[in-house]
Amino acid sequence: MSWIKRTGRDRILDFERVVNAYDPTIPDIGTITVTGLTRERRLLLRPVSAWRYHLQFYHNPVELQVVQKLMSYQQTDTWGF
């Protein structure tokens, strides 16, 4: 996304972080690796991200960054082959 200005790119990444925490995709759930989302991890992420999702407040989700870092969560679109 080199053609998008930094602020626009940050807004997109913040939005993605909130939406993926609130409602993870099937590849996030189905992975069997250490970074996959178990039922317990999903149950933790959803309430942490719910207020942002419902209020549509996506700017700078620091608490989600901290929780995802502690869980060693990695989005499937950032995996390499």
C-alpha cells in the first residue's frame, strides 16, 4: 500500500485490527499453529474489541495491540510461505 499516505494506511490497519479481533475469519480460527485463535482467545478478544466495533471508534486500538502481542497473535495475511 505504498500509494496510500501514512495516515490513510494507519486508519486501514486500525480498522482491520478492530474488525479481526471482534469477528475473526475462518483462517484465523482454523489454524493449528501456536498463533491460531483458540476458543479462549476469541472469548478474550471479542469483549476487548466490542466497544470499539459497536461505536465505530477504530482509531489507535492500543489495548488490542497489547492483548494480541501477549497472545502472540499474527494475522493470517501477514504469514509467509
